[in-house]
Amino acid sequence: MSRVGIPRSLFYYYYGEFWKDFLDSLDVPYIVSPETNQDIVNRGIKIANDEMCLSLKNYLGHVDYLKDKCDYILVPRISNFKNNNQTCTNFWAAYDIVKNKFSVNLLHYNIDLEKGDTLKKGLYKIGKELNKNKYEIRRAYRYAYTKEKKRIKKNHIINVNKLKLKTIKILIVGHPYNLYDDMIGKDIIKYLIKNGIEVIYSDKFDSKITNSLSKKLSKDLYFKYSKDNLGAIVYSQKNINGIIFISSFPCAPDSLANELAMRKLKIPYLNLVIDDSTSFTGLETRLESFLDMLGGTLND
């Protein structure tokens, strides 16, 4: 039976669990690339060009890791979610880049709500390509969808409840493929938790709410995931002590949206832009200083 490769980067942090549940229900074997490590980063750097952001370089490194270990690699194209909710151009281009850089078989679908291309349609397409019948696909989709709804609801509740705690709370603003990547944001979050900080995550609020709230910071922003992040700031800013922005260099949407937000903030913030030469030692010094400043602010 064909085995599907899933790169643990970019799209994975939005749809990875959904994909795995879907494939599990179809009894399709799959392999997920490991947590990002220096080998994967180096692989991506060799394949990418200099203008690509670190996140996309990492993604290509994950694809390179998988290319000889599976029969297909799952690479979607995610264009828009309607109503001026565009995605980063990397989400549009990843499929074409992979198709042209690698000699691999790709499982592919589009999400373009302006044209009616939904996740459901995409996964039905994937199921057919894997030689499953419509009844198997329908059952698998419903199974994965139900589990995903429960996961998302649980994350929302936990994140909102953290805002009520009587401790130092920091909102981490960033895309999940950066926040939870081992070579970008994960060590930052570990450091904060180790130092007794309650970490609030910008991607774990209800995006319908945060997307709408983003208008209070910008009425013209049209990147969906940036709007979700800015809305998380509006939603939580009265209940947090500070904000840390985490982005990968050179992300164009983040350089615009984060700068826009920082100019309007009235609480302490730290802006961390990570590239492939960033060491955690330097970040640790900045984090330590930021936490010291927050401690002083709280004691005043």
C-alpha cells in the first residue's frame, strides 16, 4: 500500500492532525518528518534561494528528508478564505516550488474559497487518488472533522482561561509553524515556561473572533493569519503583561502587520525575528532582559 509523506512544517501546523486522522481512518500508512533539526535546516538552505523566509527553507528541508521514504508527499496550495482573507504567497507557491525542485509524486489539493475550493473537496480528491471509495472517504472526513473540532474547542478554552490567572502572562504572537518549530520558536516558549511565565498563544483563540477584532488595529489588512494574530492582541491585551512577536526572516506579512501593531501598543513588547544564523544564546539575553523589565513594571 502507498505511503504518504507529511512535511512537519508550514501547513502541518494548521492541518497536520486533521490529515493524520483522515489517513488513519482510511487505513493509509503515512510518515511525518521529524521535528526540525539542523540537518533539515541545512537541507532546506541548499535547495532554497536567499529571498525565501526561514519557514519556507525549513519546509523544503522537510520535503527533502521525506523524498526517498514514501510514495507520495502531501503538499496543498492554500490561496484564500474569502472576504480579504488572503494567505502568504508561500502558501500559494509551495506546491509549484516542490513540484519543480523535487522528482516526487505529490498529493495535492487547493483551498480557494473564492472559487469554492474547500478543505472537504480537497480531501475527497486525495481519498480518490488513494483509491478509496466515496463511502470510505466520507466516513474518514467526518471522523477527522469531529476530532479537529474538539481539539480546537479545547485549545480555545484553555487559552481563554489562562487570561484569568493571577500570574505574569505573555502573549506569544506568531504563526504556529514558527511558534512550535524546534529551530524557531519552541525554545523561546520553553524558556518562558521555565521562568514561571503563563504563555498565551495568538493562534489558539477563536479565529472568527480575532479576525474580526483585528479591524480595531487595521481596517485594510488582508492577510488572514496576520489578522488572526492582531485580533488576538486586541482580545487579550487588557489581561496580559507583555507581548513577544516571533517571526522568521524575511516574512513580508509579519514585517507589515507586526510593525503596525507595535506602533499602537501601550504594553511592553519584544520583537524577535529569527533567521538561519540566529543562536538561542543571543535570544536568551534579550528574553532575560524583557522578563526583568516586566518584573519591574509589575512591582511599580
